[in-house]
Amino acid sequence: MKTEAEIKNCKNCKEKFIIEEDDFGFYEKIQVPMPGKCPECRQQLRTLFRNFKTLYKRPSSMSGKMIISAYNPNAPFPVYDITEWWSDNWDAISYGINLDLKKSFFTQISELFNKVPHLAIWSVRSENCQYSNQIDNSRNCYLIFGGLNDEDCDYGHIVWNSRDSLDNLYLFKSESCYECIDCLGSTKLFYSQECEACVDGIGLFDCRNCLNCIGCVGQVNKSYYIFNKPVTKEEYKEFLIKHPLNEKSTLEYILEEQNTLRKKLPQRSFFGSHNNNVSGNHIYNGHNIHNSFDIKSGENSRFCFTVREAIDSYDISFTGNLSECYQCLTILGSNKVISSQTIVDSHDVFYSEACFNCNNIFGCYGLRKKSYCILNKQYSKEEYEKLAPQIIKNMKKNGDWGNFFPIWMSPFAYNESIVNEYMPLSKEKALAQGFKWKDNIPSTTGQENYIYKELPNNPDEYSDEKLLPKILKCELCAKNYRFISREIAFYKRMKLALPAKCFNCRHEKRMGKRNPRNLWEINCAKCGTETLTSYKPEDQKIYKIYCEKCYQQEVY
């Protein structure tokens, strides 16, 4: 095994990347070659295969009824709704094809995948969530994409263990929150980012355990603070009377003052806690986790993104509770999975998708409680153990073994998939890099029957009768949008202004406020120590970025 880091040129983008000496042991352990592409290109390819929020109306391939689907009506494979797909009316094993060792294995996988029925949207153990996708154990959620254990939540991406919350991005264990980004354990928190255990807060950034605070930055254990200064309870109430939240000018004023404070005060280079030897951002309870982002518990892993409980795994996206996995997307409760996606409670799985409670399967789709299958065809244990090494040998010869599925196998165009939100490209650049692009993404325009400025401004006047029939035009993209009943009740109860932008534009604005999933070397603005940060170079010129040690000394 090699003991020194190796610099390689990415086969895709041609940029240099480093394979660290610790990586060699991992690749040797799971028996895959060193990657030929850089971590960014590997992440880009994986997330190309996941469509969270581009939804279509299309007929079910089984019943013909109209359903909501992540796959467009022209997809090359059958698509079933949730009830149909989980029923006993079909069996994925019946679609099995014979293995041909003389043909490309990816070609054979593609042939199989285009035959087997696909699940319209990923919704498990959930109720009344038919317009949400990638959602588990939730109820009464609308346009939640990446939800877990949620109730009465709407318009969000990566919302876990939360309730009664709207328009959030990476929200965890929270209640009655609105327009929050990367917030945890909070209640009635509005327009805030990077906060934890805050209650009744407006426009906060990087605050912890704060109550009744407005426009504050870097505050801990504070009550009744406005723009980092203490106020009396009466002064706090007077501020809200003078600056009601249903006025656009109020939000602009609070966030402008907050950003002014951010430019004056030290900013932490990294968000996370209870870690040992980690690099990336938003890592919690991690040990030996590197170049990873949005991690909730894990160890000995690299290049992981939006993952909880990952052990000994590399190149993983949108997964939870896994070990010894590589180049995977949406793996839950599984171990020893390579280059696969949507695998649940399984082990020893290779190049497969949408399989549950399986083991020792290779190139399979849609299987449940199966073992020793190749291309959805059942084999004996002895036959499987003879054929699997031959497939691997051929894939190594072709340079395919260890790589994720190729671009041409993705059922999604670049702008349909989640990749365009985390690694956005223009149509021209996407096409130049070999990706597909879809010009007719579902939307409606020109159907508006009301003008936003004529909507009631007083929250006490909000009602289903007045607002449900209204179709509005987004002030940014001109696409139509409308309100739902639970949303109207939330705005009325919280005394909030009605949004003038559609969900997609609101979501894009929130995404733009997060730091990218890249790291840059900087020198701490206080001690000069070299450290890593996800702040973009242009933002490094705006904010004073401290290393974690200096930041803790300054704030705590």
C-alpha cells in the first residue's frame, strides 16, 4: 500500500487533485482502484442522478391515472405511483435479463433499468405528502424535498424532525420557523441563519440559546437584544410596533443592520461542534471526517454531503446510517454498497438502484428481500460468487469498476436534477460538458388573475376566501404561484407579509446565502494561523474570518 499522497489530473475537468495517504487504505479495503476524477466531478456526477423538486403530472404506467412524478412523461421506463409500486401486483425479478460477459455491463444495466417500473416519487411511511419528494415518516407536508420526521411543513429542502414551518433550508428539530437556513432546535425563528436553540428571534446570524432577539450576530445566551445591544422588554415591544414584520421595509432594515454587524465582527471559518480532526462545513459529532459538508455524526469518511451516521465511507450524498460505502446516493441502513443509489437495509450491493432488504446483488433494480441476483435474475450462491468476480474483472478492464453510473444513464437533464442547485451551470456550459438540458421545465405563466400589490397587507385580513382563488405572478421569474390554506394560516398567525416570489425563487435565494461546498486556505484574521474555510474568496475580503480557536475565545 502506498504511504505518500499522490497528485493526479482529473480525467474530466483536467484539474489537479490529491489522493491523501489515508485514502489508499480505504480503496484497498473495499477493493476499488483510485479514482480518476476529482472529488468535485465525482460529486457532480452522483447528484445528477437525483431529482428532488422538478415534478411532473403524468399517467401511471400501471393504472393510467394521473400522478405526480419526478420522471417526465417521456421517460423510457414505466412509472408507478407509490401504492402501485409497493403492491404485490408486479415482481421486479420477472424483468431479469441474462448476463452477457462480452457486452459492456453499463449497457446491460441500462437495458434492465429501462424495463423495470420506477417509483414516481420517493415517499416512505408518509401521509398527505403527495407533492413532496425524498420524504420519510412525515405527514401533511407540501413541497418538502428531503424531509424526515416532519409534520405540517411546506416549501423546504432538507427539513428534518420539524413541524409547522415554512420556507426553510437545512432546518433541524425546529418548530414554527420561517425563512431559516442551517438552524437547529429553534422555535418561532424568522429570517435567520446558522442559529441553534433560539426562540422568538428575527434576522439572527450565528446565535445560540437566545430569546427575543432581533438582528443580532454571534450572540450566546442573550434575551431582549436588538442589533447586539440590550433593550428592555418594553423597548423590544415598541420596536416591533414601529417595525411590523408584514412591512417589507422592516425586513430590509433588520437584515441590512445585521449584515453591517457581520462585517464588523469576527466570523467563524467553520460551523460545527463535537468534532475531532474534521474539515468541511456543518459537521457535527464527527471524527476523522474530511472534505465533507452537512454531516450529522460520522467517522473515517471523506467527500460526503448531506449525510447522517456515516462510517468508513467515501463519496456519499444524501444518505444516512451506512458503513463501508463508496460512490453512493441515498443509502439508508446499509453497508458495503458500491456505486448504487436508493438502497435501504441492505449489504453487499453493487451498481444497483431502488432495492430494499437485499444482499449480494449486482446491477439490479427494484428488488425486495432478494439475494444473489445479477441484472434482476436469480442465481444460486455458488453461481453468483463465480460470476460477480468476472463482472468486476471486465469492468476493471474497461475502466468502469469503482466509477458511478455514466452521464448518459441519468434519467434527468442537468437543470432537472439537484446538481444544478449545488453546482449551477448555464445551459451552454452544461451542454458543453456533455450533460442534457431540458427547456420545458414544468411551470405556468400568464394565468395570473390578481396583482400582488392589491393583496391585503394587514395579516388580520388574510383568509382562505380572499387568497386561495388568487393566482399571482412571481416578481422575479414571472411564473405563476398561489397559496395553500395552511400557509395562509401561518402568515396570519405569525403576522408575516405574503411572499411576492414563487417557491423556486425563494428557494434559490436561500441557496445563494449558503457557502459553497468548497474549501479555501486562509490565514486567521486574528492569529494568522493557516486554516480552511468555505467562504468564497470574494467574501473573504468582506468578513473577518477567525479560526475556530480564536472565534471561541472571542465569542464565548
